[in-house]
Amino acid sequence: MLPLEDLLRLMDEVPVMLACYDAVTQRCLYANRAYAALGGFTPTEAIGRTADEIVGVEVNARIRPDLERALVEGRPLTYARSASVNGAERWIEVTLVPSGVPASLMFIVATDMTAHRAAEMASRQNADRLAKFMAASVEGIAFHKDGVVTDINPPLLRLLGYESPHEMIGRLTTDFVEPTELAHVRRVLAAAPETSYESLAVQRDGTAIPVEYTVRNMEWAGRQQRMIIVRDLRETHAARSRIRFLAAHDALTSLPNRARLDEHLNEMIALSGEQQQPFAVLFLDLDQLKRVNDSLGHASGDEVLIALAGKLRAFCDECNQHGTHAWLARHGGDEFVMTCRTGTRLELIGLIERLRHIFDTPTRVGTRQFRVTASIGVALFPDDGDTPTQLLKNADAAMYLAKSAGRDTVRFFDQAIAREADRALMIEEALGPALVNGEFELHYQPAVSADGMRLLSVEALIRWNRGDGGLWMPDEFIPIAESMHQFVPIGGWVIDTALDQVAHWRALGWLEPLVAVNLSSNQFRAPDFVDSLLAALTRRNLPGTCLQLEVTERMLMHEDAALQDALTRLRTAGVSLAIDDFGTGFSSLSRLRTLAVDTLKIDQSFVRELPASASSSAIVNTIVDLAHGLSMTTIAEGVETLEQQRCLQGLGCRVMQGFLFAKPMPAAQFDRWLQQLLARG
């Protein structure tokens, strides 16, 4: 038998608090070192003390009901409580063991459960956190062990269409994978047990939906498990499809866009084979859409575009039912491109006529209706180009020819259009540096009295000398310069150069020189035009009476306060105004009488037919009488024969200009001509 002393020493060393109390006196009969330490005593000091002294009055009051119950029932009772041990708060599990009924002794066994309780609390908190995370996650989450589902979260239930976790827990994970994807899933997981991949999940009703699976290994509740995160990819796939669609289609009309058009033309060319089977490219430009945008706004213009795109698409669908293979794209703005295969040119013309009938029916926008027509240009593969770029460029050029012909019409491309377009492009490229390089020069053509004896004015005419031995006439490059908004600086150079000559002519003996300069619309309407012109006169100390500005009828026909102010300032400065090519425009007589115009220049198209044409004679006579009645001067342009001169004299025209008297001359040659005229007195 183990000696009592060894037994007591052993009881002091075990990690358990042991004590024995007298059930009647409730005084301590025995306490091991761990229990005595609860009151800060040694085992010897604890003997004879009450529980109030060892564990404290408050604690003893809290545990007394359990102690009395154990004594009454005569059986062990276990409970847990917190206790302060050496100043540290600990959790202990206490077992009360009465010696019998009635009990004379009460044995107490207490075990420190702090570490166990902490682990238990941590486990419970982790479980709570995981449950909250799974419930709050927007993505589906499932756990499985050896392929059997052990837990799932509410989002996964909603994603797959189930109502209760019990409908999924206990089933194989493969039950929820699209059967056609199983082999793919196994290959992915075999290659990388922890991975992410896209596949298809099966909903409760059998519908397969695109998902992303993220698979991870984890330990939970002491067991290795697999966690699967299931992300719904339906919106992602829809967004990808939308992006792919918009990359090749117009957002407004949903028609193929320019990028897709290029691909389509390349496909058409490739399908034409070695025989280069022909097809047509139709370039459509809407004629009246700008009017709709300006009057009702771009939103209404967009509605018109959408409506017309629908009509054109329906036309293509109808054509395709008859084997024409029509295809439609929106090129941009108010432009559409259609391709089609037709057997003969006559069949193509018939298709285009049917296409034009689409625009006969007005397009409704809200309560309004608009008839929008189209100008159509046609290029044919391979005759008019064998690349998408050439075909579109040439169809576009033909469309502009149709628009220039009055709109709502059709033009087929021909090589003359290409040559003209290439030439225009060459001129555009060369115009930029031409002024800086000094390539422009002025020629001067006199306007003289009807008998040719007196010089009344001289017109400054621009020429472009590109150094190739020839001179380019204004009508070859001025329209292009105006379209590029480059004529304002060129026009400024013309005025400066012409005014520089005025002082020189005075020195030669022309006492009251008058130079006429042609203006472009852009130049005339430039905000600083009048200021810069008056400054040019001031710098040279020249009066305004030495300068006449030639404008077209169209430039003066607008009721414009800024225009009226410019004309008033010019008239005040003495600058005179002439209407060039009078009779070929759309003059308003009521407007004409209010303008500060000094001279009407009779267009040479009327002069050329004199004296043979009675109608031209009548028109010239009317212009002369009109000018006389409005106190204006008339100048007949393009006088080349004596018969024309005599006829004009008979009609009352007193000033003439033309080859009969002098051709346009460079400055030095005009100087000699002027000196000869002055020498004749």
C-alpha cells in the first residue's frame, strides 16, 4: 500500500484541485496545494477554514445551492464556473461528491478547463463566422467529403433552384455538373486539385448555366474537406457577348459597323474565287437627315436612322429570299453600305430601283412624318476595285457625284471620277505649302471703255505656278481651297499683292487706279475681314476708292446684320462692291436695291451668244437697264469679237472686259501694256 505521505505528495502534484469538507461544520478537512491556492493558502493553512475563507464569500454563496442539492440527493453533481487563480481569471469544472446519505463528508474535485473552453469558444466562433460568411456571400459555396456534399449556403440553393439544404446535402457533387462536362472537370481536377475553371452547372429543372468553379482543400471540424465556390457567369457571358457584338455592330441600329464591313468585303472577295464573280457595293447617303436634326434635334434624327435601318434590313431579307445575297452595314453618320450579287447590270438596276422605292414612304417620328431620300453611289467588283478600300472609296465618290447631281439619284462609278478624285487629293496636298513657297502669282486683266481707249479698272486674277511650266486657273484649285478652309490666307495674300501694285501704277502715270479682287464666301464672312482689309489700306496710305471687291449673288442674298455692317463700313471707307457673273445666280431684286453695290458684271455666257441669240440680247439689255435704274455700272465680261462689242454698245453697255482688248497679264507685262495705253494719251 502506498504510504499516506507519498499519497498526499502525489495529490499535490496532479493538475486537479482536491478538497474535503465536513458536511456538518462545513470546514476544510483536506486541500491539496492547487485547491488551497484558490484562497492564497498552503494545504496546511487551509485545514479548518470555511469555504467562505478559501474561495470567498461571493463565490461560496453562488455555489452553495449546488452543494446543498448534492448533499440532499446523495449523488455527485458537476458544474462549471469561473474562478480567480493567482490573480488570473480561469474556467474550472467542479464535481461535488457526497460521502453518502446522510453525508458526513463532501469531496470536491475541480479541473482547470480554461484552455479547453477557449478552444471550444474559438471553434464555436469559427463556426458562427463561417455560417455568416456562407449566408452573406453572393456566390454559391459547398463543402464535400469524398465527393459527397456535406454543407451548402443559401446563395447556392438559389443559384441551382433548390429550396432546402437537405435536397442537396448527401448527394454527389457530380449530380450538379452538366453530364457533357464531367470528363472535362475530371481532367482539370486531376491536373490541379486546387484550381479555378469554367464549366456548366445543372439547375433543379435541368437547365445548364455557365459557372466558374474554385476548388480548395481545407480542414474543418478535424476532417479534411473540399470547398467549392460557384460563381454565376451568366451576366459575365452576356456582357462578353454584348462587347463582341458592339465590336462588330453599330450601337444605334444594331447593323454591322465599318470594321465588320471591311471583314465582309474581304470575305466577298475571297468567295468570288479565281473567276472573280462580280458583286456590287452600294454607298447610300441620306439627303435630308441634317434638316431633321436641326429642326427636331439629334434624338429625332436617331429615330429616323433606326426606322430607315429597319426598312433597309427588311429589303435585304426580301432580296435574300430570291438569292440576291444582299447585306447591309452602317458606315457611320447618315451613311449605309449595301452589298449584293446580281447576274446582270440590268438586274442590278432593277434592284436599285426597288431600293429607292423604300424612301418613297415617309418615316414617322412621333406625330411627325418625314420623307428622307438617299443619294446612291455604286461600285462593281472587280471592275471598280479589288480591295475593300478601293471599292468603298469609289462607291463613295460615285455617291458624291449623285449628291452633286441634285440628290435622290444614283450614279455608277467610272474612271473619270477616280481621276478627278486623285487630282483633287493631289491639289489638297500641294495647297498647304504653296503660299509659303511663293507659288501663287497675280495676272491683271483691264476693264476698258466701250471704245477700248480708256482704262477704267483692272481685275486681279490668281494663278498657281507649280514650277512645271504651266499655270493653273482659279477654277481648278479655288473650290478645293475653299472646301479645306485654306482660301482665307490665300485671299489675304491676293489683296495685299494687288494693293502693292496700286502705288506702282500711280508712279507709271495711272492717276486713279482701281483694282478689283474676287472674294470667297469664307473670306468675306471671316470675323476680322473688314478690319484686316482697312488696315492693309492704311499701311500703304491708300484710299478705299482704289479697291473694288467682287462677290457672287449668293453671298449677298442673306439677311445678315453682320453682313450689312461689313458692307456699310466698306462703303464708308470708299471701297466699292461688284457682283460677279450677274444673271447666273438667284438675285432678289428687292434685296439688290438695298445693297451698297456699285457694279454688275454681265456673265460671259450671255456675251458669248451675242449678237446671234435674241434671248441673250434681251437678258443683257435687262441687266443694263436694271443697273442704270439703280445707278450702277455694268461691265460685260468675255468680250472677244467686234460683233460682240458693237452689240453691247448698242444695248447700252459702256464698260467691257475680254480678249478683244487684253488677256490677263503678269504684272510686268501689264506694266508695259499700261504704259503703251498712257502713251497714246
